[in-house]
Amino acid sequence: MPGAIDAALETLKRYWGYETFRPGQDRMVQAILSGRDALGVMPTGAGKSICYQVPALALPGLTLVISPLVSLMGDQVRALKAAGARPSYLNSSLTPAQQNTVLKRASEGWYQIMYVAPERLEDPRFLAFAQATAAPGGLGIPLIAVDEAHCVSQWGQDFRPSYLQISQFIDALPTRPVLAAFTATATERVRADIVAMLGLRDPETTITGFDRANLYFGVEEMGEKAKVRWILDYVREHAEESGIIYCATRKAVDQLSQELSFELMPQGISVGRYHAGMGDADRRESQEAFIDDRVPIMVATNAFGMGIDKPNVRYVIHNNVPESIEAYYQEAGRAGRDGDPASCILLWNGSDFRLRCYFIDRDPEEGVFDSEQRDASRQNRYRLLAQMEGYCQTTGCLREYILRYFGETEPRRGGADSAGERPHGCGNCSNCLTDFEVEDVTAEALAVLRFVRAVRGRFGKAALAEALHGANNERVRQYRLDQLEGYGALKDVPTGKIRDVIDQLVGSGYLEQAQGKFATIGFGPRMREAMDQAAAARCDAVAAGAGDSSSAENAPRIPFTFAIKKRAAKSAAGRTRRVAKAVDLLREEAVAAGTGPGAGVSHEDDAELYDRLRALRTRIASERQWAPYMVLPDKTLRAFCRLRPRDRESLLAVPGIGEKKADDFGDLFLQEIADFEARGAGQ
């Protein structure tokens, strides 16, 4: 539909000031405008909201957006208003009188798009409103968009029973609208759940890829006190940048925010906090201060962040381990939404996993599932946590681990090769920037595999390591492990090293760690492969010793080998990757555009003009009670420095300047640029 996509591009330019869609956006928009259901799996920062906002503004009638968080609704409505659209939201933050007004105005055609929580769909009054709007002769509901669609699946993270009502709500409408679902992280199983449970009909499915090349990933194992010192040092080094620090509990948030405030307040660095135990007013004030750049650091539980549309978060630090890769990638992905370089760092220790197991066992989910469903849900959460533990312990490329988890094509080979070199990998994670020593532990690995087979997967890692080492303690004697073949086979190997070998055998698929409180070690999918290779090697050795050359007539058999990678001294780059600051990006963009030194513009001029434009943006945002990014994003300010627009026509050519923003405050930025250049010419 050439006409439809032309109308979509015109809408994009008019409201957002961009000439083209990002990868994947065009397919989703075109599918929706052609009347087809759609499923978009796009990482945070890829522009999912544009995929339903553009059709909402291009189509007649009222588009409904189902969103789980009040904060997301407020942010997106303010941003849409700033762009010149007519949005609204209907949620519990409004008084009954205000809700009446919103519904009345919606019935009169005031709005193009309305955000609602999934719980709202169960309200008989709202259902009646939606049925009247969608009925023949009504305004029409051309599109229902479901944001954070993974919440419909109990196989992912953030499952919300209220999402199960969405398909029933749609079935109750007199005319079925186009249905579009969006999520940032979803495995194949979760994607299938979304399609089935929302009732998507032959959806156009767009998976843009989970990789976000602008993000640096780091993992550090350390004790609790060391974590605090590490975070303090990092925040001091990045004092001018916005960052989020996630903790697993409310108590940890309160303690860490207090310690950081005590240390950083004398340096003028403010620290905010956010968790569900705070009052509504306190949470709202803390969130607004962070979004408005008044407080650069937010210490929070995972109650903070979903849908927070702040693009210039430069780092996300996890002080504790999240429950799943999905949760981690979504939370970490709140860094660098603007596409500029950002860092995602996970600090962990064994206590984090014990705490997560406690949470899983403590949460009965009564009233939501029956006992069988609760047990299945608990087992699934243990499965997700085991994947998270693998991420913490892997010595391969962290980015590839995440992409492989989400089924992203064939990953590039990460980690060290046999010579200890690192010719592959992303080059932008702590593992790829760390030197490793490789140690052949084939003999130890085979001893472990044989002993696991002997005990038939009935014991955990600690008991296995003790028995293999030949320990003579109560646990070994009680279970008669000292009477089994293989007991003491690794008496000269420290138990810590045996545990490392077991961990990496689990990570490689030769062994498997059971789900649940008692994490026994059993056979993995590759166990038979290893034992067959070892047996073949023994046969070959016997045949060679007897002078039998028959085996040489067969194809060469590869013997089982196993090596572990030991961390050596970390490179300086691997410890803390410095995030590129505005002046670095100005320089890079100027050189790429041919406007750097030699083109009549200096980096110093660009940096000074950028600071002046940033100050102007802050004044405008304060006057309008907006977040600064709602005025203009950092990239647009840098484009001003590079392009130096002089009139409305050249102003509208700057990416990120739509017609409404050009009308509202374009002249202020043009005047600031003109004054800056006039001052420079007079010197």
C-alpha cells in the first residue's frame, strides 16, 4: 500500500521530524495500516511506540493502547502532546470526575489515542464505552495495541493475570479492531504464548534482533561491601551522567541510597530512591526528579523503570542478580535508549542466588494458580534463574550468551581460543576485554561425569566435589559416597576447582542442574556424547597398543577434551568502560559529516554551543513542566551544532524537529545559535 506508507511517513515527519523509519518499524506500520494483526519483538530503544503511535495518528477514530504502568502512560501522553498530537490516558491516578471528563471527551472525538491499564478492561462502564465507540456509526476503534505483551505469558517474566482478559475484551467488541502486540524480550515459547493468548490472527511478526551494539555489558563477582565501594567509584567517575542502580529488596534500596547520599552529597551529586514501600507522592516526586535530570542517580527495585521513556540513561548497575535473563535484559536495556554508548554492569555473589531461591519458594501465588500450576510456575522460575547463573559464570562473550538465550541466529564464537587469544566476540563486554588462561581439565571432567553417572544424579555440587576430593565428613559417610567407585579420584584437586569444573560442564550441556531448592546435578543433553567419545578413545588406544590398524580405516574420531578458562589480570578496558561523553560524540559526528576541523568548525565551538543549547532546553522544560528530553533529544542538540540552521526551512531539516516543536520554540534555538555565531565573529 504505497499510499498508506506515504501517509505514515508524512505523519512521522510532521509530528516527530524524521524522514524515515528505523529497521522493522516500517513493516509493522504498513501491516497495521493494511488491516493486519502484528507482533513486534524489538529491544528497548528500537522505537516500538512509533509502530502504534504513527498508525494511531494516521487512522480515523480512537486507538487504545493497553499498558501496565501509570508512569508509562503519563510520559508518553506528555511527549505526544509536545509533538502536537491529541492523546489521553485513563487510569487510577485520575479522580472519578476526571475519568468522567476523559470518557466524555473521548466520545466526542477529542482524542486520537488513549492509554489504559489492562485492569480497566474489566470495568463494565469502560466496556460499554468501548462497545459504543466500536459499533457501526461510532467513532471507531481501528487499532488496539498491547504494550509489554510478554506479561500475558507465565513462561516469561512479569506475568500479569489481568493480561488474560484482553482477548475476552476484544471478543466483546461489535467490530474487531486490528490487534498489535509489542515486547522487548521474548523467547520463542513466550512469542507463541502471546499469539495464542491474545488471539492474534496471522500476525505480521517482526523480530528486529535483540542486539544493542551501543551497550557495554560487564559482570563482576564481589562481596557486599566491595559492591558499595565499586558503585561509589563508578558514580564519581560518571558524575555528570544519569544512571539507575537496581537492588533486589526495598531494604537494600534504602541502605544503598543512604550510603551513596552520605558519600556523594558533599560533591553535589544527588541520589534518589524508588520502591513499592514508599508513598505514592514520594515515588512520584523521586521519579519526576530523575526524569527531569534534577537527580542523576536512582537506586530502585524493579518496580522502577518499565516504560520510563528517559532516553539519556548512561548506565544501569545491578547490585543484585535479577531472576531471569529476560528481566535483566529489559532492566539493563533502559540504558542508552537514545542509541548513544551506555554501560550495563551486573555485580553478584552467591548470596544473591540464595535470596532469589528464597523469593521463589516464599511466593505461593495463591489465588492466581491452583497447586499444580503454582508448582509448574515455581519450576519455571528456577529454570530462568539457572540461566541467569550461567550468565554470571560464563567466560564467553556476554552479549552472545544473551543473544543465544533469545535464539538469535548462530552466535559468533566468543571466549578464548586454544592459544588463549580472543579473535572473536563482541569486543564490548567485560569477558571479551578480559585475558583468560586456558587449562586442560579433561581428566577431571571425565572423573566428574563418571561419578555423576555412578550416583545417578542424586547429589548436589558440594557433595560431588567433596566425594571426588576424598573428603571424610559426615555427609560423605552418611550417604556412603566413600564406598563408590570414583571416590577420591581427584584427591589432589582442590574442591573449589572441582566445583568450577562442574559449573562449566553444566554450562556446556554435559551436565544439568536440577530446578528447585535441592539443586542436584544430573545428566545433560551432551553427556552421552562425552562418554561415547571417551570410550572410543580407549578402544583406539587399545587397538593401537595391539597393533590393530582396523580403526585407521574408519573416519578419524575426535576424542573428548575439556578445558576451563581461568581469569587472568583484567585489562584496563575490561574493568570499567568509559562511556563516550557529549564532546566525544560531537567530534565523531562532525568528522563523519565532514564538518570537523578543516571545515570551519572546531570541536571547542561545538562543545560550547552544545552546553548553551542544553541550558536553553532546560529552561524551556522548566517553564513547561516537561522532562528535558520531551523538548528535544541530545541527538537533535548535537545536530544543531553540526548543521547550524538559520531559518525555519533549515530548522525543519534537523532530525527530531517536527512542525509543532518548530512552531513552539524553534525561534528560541535559532536565536541562540545566531547569537553564538555572532559572538564568535566579533571576537
